[in-house]
Amino acid sequence: MNSQQYNHITDSELLEKFCKDGNNQWLGILLQRYTLLLLGTCMKYLKNEEAAKDAVQQIFLKAVTELQKYKVDYFKSWLYMVAKNYCLMQLRDKNIFIPVEDHTTLIQQEADMIEIKDKEKTLTLIEASIEELNTEQKTCVTLFYLQKKSYTEIAERTGYTLLQVKSHIQNGKRNLKLSVEKKMKNN
């Protein structure tokens, strides 16, 4: 199954499809999106790669059974809580307790990891949106923002007037912003 073809479907839509027809394929796509996040979370708590991998598998199984019983509105948050609780139970069973300051550090690390993932997603959306700009805007935006060229340098390189360069950059920036916002809304 190629999950890339389902990137346009939101978590909520996949969850709704799973709840409607009970097809585990939808849940599989959804869980695949968060495999690395789960593995990272489990590694932070369990400090052992094999135990973390096993935990991810157990969390997947728990998700399959629990999602058939309960309605979940915010899948990512719910899945994180299931992972955290599972790991804490594993540690408790082994009489390992995380001091409060370590727990706070883990939460901060998790937040940092989510922020990095969100930034990577935004950069990917920006790259795709740049490709959608018309040739003039794409050229001027790329030269100005990515290659740090001045209006004058861009005009000399492209043959556009300074007013055209300024216009292409302003319109390109606006179109880029609209395109990225639209893509983010659809994800």
C-alpha cells in the first residue's frame, strides 16, 4: 500500500472512514503517519530501541481495539497519551520511576520534536508552492529569498526592470503565502 497517495486525506477523515467501515487499511495509513513520533516517544521513556519498537507494536494493537470502542476527536493527542501511558506502565512494572524534572524534560523534548516535524512539513509545502508560481515570480522569489540577491542584482540577471522585480517578488510572496495556507488547511 502506498500511503503517499493518501496524504491529502486528513487524520479526521481517515478516522471517520475507519469508524464507518471498520477497514483497518484506513487506520494503518493513520498509524503509519505517526510511527516515527511514537518510536521517539517510546525511546525517550524506555531508553531501549527494542523495547521501544515492541511498545509501538503494542500501541498499534491497542489503537485498533480502542478506536473501535471510543470516538476520538484529536487522534495525534490521543495516540501520544496512549503511548505515554503505555511506557509509564512498562516502567512502573519494572519499578522504574521518572523524577518530575525528567518527566518535564521529556515533555519539552516531545514538544521540540513536534515543532521540528511541523517546520519540516511547512518547508515541504513552501517548496511545492514555489513550483506553482509563474516563471517570473518563481525566479524573482528564489533569487531574492533563497539566494539573497538584491533587486538590482535580480534586474541585471533577469532583464526585468526594478519595478517588475519588486512586483514579481510582492505578488510571488503573496501567492506563496496563500498557497501554503491552503495546503496547510487541507492537511
